Amino acid sequence: TTEIYTLSLHDALPISWALSMILIKVKPISSATGILSLAPGGMDQLGIIAAEIHADLSVVAGYQLFRLFFIFFVVPIALKAFIRFLRARKEAERMGSRRLG
């Protein structure tokens, strides 16, 4: 059987909050900027919120844009490589069981 795990918003919020706290400690930015920069959600909504609460809009938009590009360009390549790895492992297991049987 194959078990599939999905990352839901329930999981993503604590992860983004923890990463935001690390970002705030490492970079000289406000907590609002750090939290909005790494928060899951729409780039436009987070930009509007950043402007309203006087967070650094350029930092928030930059991190959100990086996230978008990462999802579009890096994730598909990584998924293809991961699927190839799983197929190769499954094929190796199948070939190994044929030799033993």
C-alpha cells in the first residue's frame, strides 16, 4: 500500500510561524514583516495586510515571490526526480524478488 501525506494549512501555519521566528532573530526585520513574509496564502492579500499594518512591503513581496517561483520551477523538477527514484526502487525490488523466487 502507498501512504500519501499532504501538508494542510493546519500543518503549514506552525511551520511558517516557527520559520518566521527564526527569520526575525537572524534578520533585522519586524515581527509583522517576518510573519507575513513566510505565511502561507495569497501574495496579494499578504501584501495588502503588510501595507495596512506598516510592515516592510518589499520584504514581504520578495519572500512571497520567491515562494511562488520555487513552487513553479523547483518543485516539479524535484517531484520528477523523486518519482523516478521510487520507480527505480520498485523495479529493483521486483527484480530482486524474481531472483529469489
